[in-house]
Amino acid sequence: MADTIFALSSGAPPAAIAIVRISGPAANVALAALAGKVPEKRRAVLRTLKDTDGLTLDRALVLWFPGPATSTGEDLTELHLHGGRAVVMAVEQALAAMDGLRRATPGEFTRRAFINGRIDLAEAEGLADLLLAETELQRRSAMAMAGGALSRQVEAWRDALLEASASIESVLDFSDEDDVAALPADFGERVAVLHGKLRQWLERPQAEVLREGFRVVLAGPPNSGKSTLFNTLVQSDAAITSEVAGTTRDVLTRTVGMEGIPFQFLDTAGLRDPTDAAVDPVEGIGVERARRTIDDADLVLWLGAEGEGPDDGWEIEARCDLSGRACKERPRHVLSAVTGQGVDGLRSDLVIAARASMPRPGEAALNERQVRLLGAAGRAIASSALQDDPLLAAEDLRIARAAFDALLGHTTTEDMLDTLFGRFCIGK
């Protein structure tokens, strides 16, 4: 029998209300011990909570939810307390003193919901992303995933696979009968259509760019205005600016939101020839890191000489407020981070570029694990369409079904679950 767990499931006190949840077989016993008796199910009732010594802990609303139709799939109790630290601490101490009760670990309530079939793994991953969402785009994508958008699609694909597998099984089981002596004529077409639908999902922008932000790297030689522009874009004095070459020695990263889009801006060391005598060993390390950062960027703003930056980088003519500056023939933007001229245009252009590389608002986005499994399923399905041997085709479809099962958590490992649910806070 599972332990009965409890935790504060609302924000940290002090607050107007603090919600303590209790889940497990002894949830009703704990409620009766604190409130005197268990109220009618799914009805909020005002009760005086007391500890084992009869000391009043609080006057609170209590609710009783018998399983399995609860968020965790178990018997569940909620205590809506006054949100002071002392009140919450006293109630938690009273619960901890009861036999069979213990404090929940991070993500344990959601993990029980998964184990008891209330949600699948894709929905749990969406919920984890929802808890960490900081922009509107992140929130809407996480809501779609937590609401089962991917799960419903995978189940539909799985049903289509089962139908295709059934047609193969009929060949294998009744191959001596004339009416089922060969695969259906449309078998290859059916699985090809299914593969095409999977490929459309795999071509979508992934969740990592949405979670981590659109990576914009500012690059160029020393004293090209990178750090000044970086400070302007992140709206803080995060980077030290100086006329002394080589001031920036390492990659500086700041995450900001613009028009609901998450961005990750990276200021890098000035790029120059590592054989230059003016480059000391520490600066040389910074230059090497800058080059690696450029390789990993979603977009590079190049502030150096025209044509010397990455092929797909944006040519930026910075310091337009200075006379005698080197002008570019075809700059994407001409600006001054000091006066602000042209900066708003750059911001708007960045938002357009980032939005094009991210999932559409409200669209579920696949994470790396999901892409890997969906890709494996797609390859197996494509292989089945090319098979002449029914046994080989059936094995390909079995591999694809196994990938779908792993994607939804029907087959998984404890280590992977520990990693996922460890992202949750205690009480969720």
C-alpha cells in the first residue's frame, strides 16, 4: 500500500490562504483526526482543526475527495488554512506526527497522478513546462501539451498502426485462404500517409528554443559596441563597457522577454587573431568560447567589418552617432545604443525572426525526448511501407508502437521519471 503524503501546495507563506494537500489511503483518517469527522465528499465545510492534545490549530475550510476520481487518482484531502507561517507549520507538524503520513517529495503528487493513469507522460511534461513558463508563448504551448494535444494525436496514430498491424496479422494467420493471401493493396499508401503526418510534427520548432529562449549572440572585434548594445537590449548594465580592448573576457548571458517571446542574449569577447601579442591567455580563452557560442546561436548580430561574420548573421552598423565611423554597404540595421536611434527597429525585427522559429501560439511543441521517439516511430513506419515480407513489416509496426508507448509513458524507466518529476516543486 502506498504511503499517505502531505505538502503545502500553494505559495510560500505568509499569504491570505495556504492550501495543504493530503493524498493516499489515510487521507480521510488524517482529516478526521484534525477536523473531528470527514465531511460530505466534494463539499467545502468550515471546521476547527485540532492536534492530538486538543490544541486548536486553525479554523479552516476542508474538502474530502474520494479516489479514484481525483487529481492523483487516490483519496485526497485539502485544508484551506489561514496563510501564516506559524499556522502552516503547526498543521504540518500535526500531520507528520500521525502514523502512515510523511512529507511529499518534489513532484510526488503529479507522479502519483501519472502512475494511477490520471495523466500520461506527455501531459506531465507539459505540466512541468507550465510551472516554469515565464512568457505568454511558453504558457500557451505548455497548456496545449498539458491539456493532451500531443497525447490525443499519438493515440490516433497508434490506432492507425493497430489497424495496419491487423491487416498484416490476417495475412500471417490465414495465408492459405484466397481472400487474405496478400497484403491489402493500399497498405503501403496508408502507412506512407501516417509517416507524412509524423514528419509534419517533427518539422515543427522544438520546445527547447521555446523554453531556453531564442539565442541571439552579439559578435565582432573588440570595441565594436557589442556590450553597449547588449546592455540596451537587456535593459540593464549587465556588461562592463570600456574603451579598453578585451574588457569582455567571457560569454555573458541574459534572458528577457519581448512581446511575449523569450530571448537569450549573449555578449561575447571581441574576436581577434589569437596570435596577436595583445591577446593574453585569459582573453584567448574568451575568444575561443565566443567562437563556440556563435556556432550554437539561433542568430548572430555581427558588429564587425562587413562580410567577415557568419553567412547567415545580421550585419549591424552600430555607433551611428559617431562621425568617421566605418559604414556598411548593406546593413540590416543602422543604430546607436547610446542615443537609442534604430534600436526599436532592431527589437521589432528580432521579435519577427524569433516568432518564425518558434511554435505558433497555443501549438504543442515537442521536446528532445519526444522528437527522438517520434523520429524512431517514423523511421519504422517508413521501413514497413517498403517491406515485401509481412513478418518484417509487422516487426517495423511493432517497433513504432513501442516508441509511441514510450512517448506516453506506457513503458519507461524509473531514472527518467525521477528526472522529470524532480523538476516539480514540493506540493505539486
